Amino acid sequence: MLLVVMQAEATPADLARVCDLARERGLTPQVMAGRAQTAVAIDGVEGRAVGAALQGLSGVAEVLQVDPPYRKAARAAHPSPTIVTIAPGVAFGGEQVPVIAGPCSVESESQIIRAAEQVKAAGAVALRGGAFKPRSSPYAFQGLGAEGLTLLARAREATGLAIVTEAMDDEGARQVAEVADCIQVGARNMQNYALLKTVGRLGRPVLLKRGAAATIADLLLSAEYILNEGNPSVILCERGLRSFDATVRNLFDLTAIPVVHQVSHLPIIADPSHGTGRRDLVMPMARAALAAGADGLILEVHPEPERAMSDGAQSQTPAQFTETMRQLAGIATVLGRRLA
């Protein structure tokens, strides 16, 4: 809903123009007269889109967005937290805290199966690994594509771990949906609305990462595209924002976790690997994210990070990941939760 506050000196003609513009857009204006000023409440699906046009009309003091533009993602629409299950025993949003772990990209069968076995031994319940890789440079390793999906399926068969992997376009999303337990939409594609509609129709849970320059409202509006296609299984992910400070890869915005819990019913997990870009910072920020209320974590772990074909600098060694999981288990207990 929009609330259009008229200036004290606004004329009846000014008020009429506001109401006429709303009706032209198929909306219903309701005039509320006050002693000093008059306001017009405008409800309807297109209410937010018309706000800029209303702001420019004569006699209008300000236009306020009364309710959030993300209707299905808002907590008001769904007071109870949504629990998203991607595989038996792997649910996000409840008492348990699942951890997704694995390498940035699938490089070979031996690498991904070895990584899967290592992260499972440490307590992870889902395996991450990119078959399709969006890279800043066209010359960087782009992933193995369909072959990578086949290798992920073999890793799941060998370990029983659920699979989370990224889709970059519509065709890739359909391929991922045939193999993965959860489709990841990466930060670069958070506002690829055509892709969001596609994954919303595929019937698989979706892990939606926050863009590097996206507000929390932007993230929730992107989730709205998926929800609006009839897919209620959306997991949000905080993975850091681009900032002016080159000390770390991104500014890891931990405040997003409690804020999202306040305004939305969707679960939110954290990615301290991309959030920091440094393996020495992953453990402390994973602890902090869990303490802030994260409903899960996604961590990059590689059997030999120094040989990784992508993101080796932020990938934990298996030993580091094992220690991280030990510490996270203690924090979860203090919070009245437990690692899945």
C-alpha cells in the first residue's frame, strides 16, 4: 500500500489528479482528510510502481510505502518460520543447523569424491561444488558443465550427501534440477529475473545468494519472484557486499541475518568463505554467523586448496573444517540448537 501525503496548500484539483492517476492504473484510492493535511491511501499490486509518478504531481508532499513490496516473503504473510527441506534430514529454518561444504568447483571425479568423504566425516550434510562457474574473467576455469553434474551425482551415491550446485541460465537450471537436491542462484544472478522465474517453476528448493551490491529488500524481492511461481522452498544466503576496503574480499554483513528473521519467514544461511575471501577468517566468521542466528552455513573446503582451480585462497583444508565444525557444535548447544 502507498500513502500519498498532500501538501497543506494542495487544491481540490491536485487531490483529484492523484486519485485519477491511481484509477488509471487500476488501483483504488481512498481519501483521508485531516485537519492540517489530506492523505490518499492506494492499494493494489501496481501500487509501488506508480509511486514515482505520484511524487511528481502538484500538491504532493511525499509518497510512503506502508507495507513491504515483497508480499509472499514478508513475515506478515507467514508468521511462522518456513522450514525448507532439501533432502531427508537436511532442513533449514528449524532447530537443526545444516552445514553445506565442499570445493568451489568440481575438478575431477577423484577430487569431488575425496572432498565429499572428508566433509561428511567432519559432519556436513550437504555437498557444494560448481559444475557451471560464473567467473569474472572469460579465461578463468568455467567448470566441467554437464560432466560436473555427473560427478556430483557419483559423489552423492558414494557418501549420501545432498547436492547443492549453481545454475547460470535456463538450460543449465533444467540440467541442475535433474541432478541436484537444491538449485543455487549465485550472487551475480540474484537479479536475473528470467532465471528466478525458471527455477521457481522447476520444483526444486532454491538457495538464493545476496548480490554484492544488493539491499536486503532487493534480496527479498528476488525471492518473491521464485515464491510467486509457486515454489515455497527458498533459502536465502548472506555472502558479503562489495566495499572500498581491500583487506577482505567482501564486507560480510552479519546484521542481515537477524534483520531477515525480523521481516521475513524464509530461512537464511551464511557463506563466510565468499564473505571474507580468506581461509584464516572463515572459522571466526562462521562462529559469528551462527551466533547471529544463521539457519545454516555453506563453506568452501578443498582436499588441497593450494591446487584448487578456483577460490583456493578462501577454501579451508579438511583439518580446518573439522575444527570449525567442532567449534560450531559448541556454539549451537549454547543457543539451544544443534548441528544437523
